[in-house]
Amino acid sequence: MSIVKEFKEFAAKGNVIDLAVGVIIGAAFGKIVTSLVSDIIMPPIGYLTGGIDFANKVLLLQKADPANSVAEVSIKYGLFLNTLIQFLIVAFCIFLVVKAINSLKRKEEIAPTVPFVPTKEEVLLTQIRDILQEKKI
């Protein structure tokens, strides 16, 4: 099978197209969640904590010194907290979506098991086998 033909079959499968759609929707969903966290959730949290804006919270390790061309070195834990909250919101939303999809799926009916009934040929072959085993002993 040629590489081009194999690639066509791979790309034409529904899974690849579903994945592409999922990535595009995921990127748009990420922007929505970012806006939700930074514009709706974080301001009330900042208000409740006395006007603290987590995005500006840093642990300064070294101050910037423009005269000596030294850049500021800091740990931006506030941005990390914002990102952590965004992750938790996305994870919760995905959990709800998956739960909703799973509840909408039809539960496959389990087919009743039919007891095995050997055919006439199988019965005959079993008898022949048993006779041959007896003659060996």
C-alpha cells in the first residue's frame, strides 16, 4: 500500500476530522474560560480579599536595574493561581459535558445468551473422538 493511499485512508477516517473539530472548539472554549476567569470570577475574589489582583502578585527575587541591563526576576504565582482556576473550571465543564453525553447514550441491550446446541455433525464427531480415545487406552 502506498504512503499516499494510506494517508488518505487515515485522513478520511472520522476520528481525524472529529479531532480537528475538537481542537478548534477547544481553542474557542479556552478563550471563553479565560475571559470568564479573568473578567467575571477573579474580580469578586479580588474584592473579597481586599482588592487583591492575583495577576499582579509576584514573589520578587531580583529587582530590575535598567542602568546595568538587569531584568526583573520574579515568581508570578498570581498568574499561576489564575491558570489553576481556569483549569479547574475547564475540567469541571468537560466533566459535565461528558456526563451529559454519557447519559444521552442509549444503553445497549444485552442480547440473551442462547444455550449452545451442537449440530448433528458435531455430535457425530464427538462420538468418533470418544471411541478413538477409548481404543488408545
